[in-house]
Amino acid sequence: MNNMWILNMGFVALLICTGLYCLLTMKNMVKLLIGVEIIAKGITLALIASGYARDNMLVAQSLAITVIVVDVAVIATALAIIISINRHTKSLDVRKLTKLKG
Amino acid sequence: MHLFLMIGLVAFSIMAVLSRDLLRSAINLAVASIFLAIIFFRMNAVYAGVFEVSVVAGLITVLFITAIALTRGDQEVVENKRHLLIFPLFFLILVIIDILVMKNLLGKIPAMVSSETGTFGEVLWKQRTFDLIGQIGVIFAGVLAVLALFRQGEKNHHGGKE
């Protein structure tokens, strides 16, 4: 059971690092959100895997559901902001957000 | 089987990051969510699995595809082409570090056993009530933010026409 938890945590680390790589290197705003989503997947997996190892699935599931709900609210708001920015700049490039003109 | 599912999850996540087409990225992300949901079902986390399939693989994919459809036709974002060279190197180093760290941890962590009683509903509604209140607050804040952003956009749009 414990070795399986360690295996799961290895994959969690891979997922979180992939998401961080995406956040650090990509220029497209939608891609940045995909990076956030991948990190959220890693965290949900970590919660469930820890609950499974500790035989504490009920609390782990309720925490995972909380993470998922908060994630949806964040993604919906961020996509609305991206669409709003796209109307102004006609682009999805984050580099164009450095020029703030009133 | 578990290892295969985990590898599928990581592989589809990487494809979502590296894919040039945004639509393909969104679909790869949805497939990764389905892999994650199957992993949850296999770990007896039925409720989390159902949420993962319906909300993350369903709702978030629809939101992404709608946003991509609304912003399509504008200038394409030029990504750095070095990703295809840098990412495999980064990932290889990451996997090596990961294996070394996890190998050292094998057998060192004591067995964690603490069984709990009750049903999922009791735990969610009685023990985690504060989380639920927070969730409701976050959802309302999200809805209000989206409404405010779109209303502002429409005002600007009309202003531009006049």
C-alpha cells in the first residue's frame, strides 16, 4: 500500500512539474490555463492517493471535490478575462499585455 | 494496469502542453481527465471520479472550447520552437530525479492506517461544512465576475459602434 502511495506521488510530481513548465514557458494565455488545470489534476490525485493509502477515502474525496469546484470557478473567471483581453488586444499573446494604454 | 493508466494520464497532459493547436490541447486535457477518473474509480473514490468526469472532462472542456471558438481567427501566438528540444531534456532529468527520490523513500515511510466510519454524505455535510460554505462563496464570486466582465465588454462594444 505504501509503495503504491510512493509511486502515485512520483506521478503527482511529474504532473505538477509539467504544469509548472507550461506556466513558465508558454506565451498563449489559454495554454497557461491548461497548465493550471494540469497542476490541479496533480493535486487532486495527491489527495485521493493519500486518502487511499491511509484508508481515509471519505475526507479525501470531499477535499478533492472542493478542489475541483474551486478549480472550475477559477477557470471560468480566467477564461472570461481572457476573452475580455482578446477583445481589446485581438491576440492571446501574454507579451502584448506589457503595454498598458488607458 | 494502474501504471498504464498513470502513464496515460501524464502522456496526455504532456500532449496537451506541447500540442500547437489549442483545440487539440483541450481535447487531450479531457482525455487526461478521463484517465484520472478511471484511476479514482479504481481507488474506490467513486464520488471524486464522477465529479472528475462530469465537471472537469465535461464542463471545463466545454468552457475551453467555447473560449477557443470565441477567440479564434485572431493572430496566432508564436510559441518558441525550442520547446520540442528543451521539454524532452527537462522531462528526462525530472524523471531521473523523481525515480531517485522515490527509490530512497521506499520502505522508509511507516504504514498509515486509520479507518473511518460513516457515509460520504455525513462527512461532507457535517465534518466539512465550512468547506461547503466556501465553495458556495467561490461559485457566487465566479458567476458575478463573469457577468461583470461580459457586461463591461458589451458596453465597450456599443460605445465603439456609436
